[in-house]
Amino acid sequence: MKKLQVLGPGCPKCVELAKRTEEAARAAGGDYEMEKVSDLSKIMAFGVMVTPALAVDGEVKMVGQVPSVAEIKKIIS
């Protein structure tokens, strides 16, 4: 099971990234666990200074943008 983590305090971009990530995970059809990380100390522990960010299995894959569902699907596959 892949663990998807959307890192962000809950801003509109963070909410949109979470929505698109859920949609991409459903479309990819794999076994995914999704977590929203809003605690700033936890976000900084990933080395992320700009949100939103997307981590897959604890590895940051994307920072500071909201890619399309298709792009997210490529990132998580």
C-alpha cells in the first residue's frame, strides 16, 4: 500500500491538491492510504518550506504547486 501525504496548513491550494490527489489515486486504482499533514513542525520535518507539497511513501515528490490529476497520477504510479 502506498502512503500519500498532502502537506499544507489547509489553504485553498492545499485543499485543491488533496482533492486532486484523491481523484488521481482512485483513477490509478492501486491500494493507497491518504493523509493530510497540517502540523507545521511535521511539514518542516520533510524539509518542505513552501506548501502545498505531496509526499509518496515519505518522499517529497512535488512542492509549491497544484498539478493536474493526470500529473499526480504519474507521480504516484
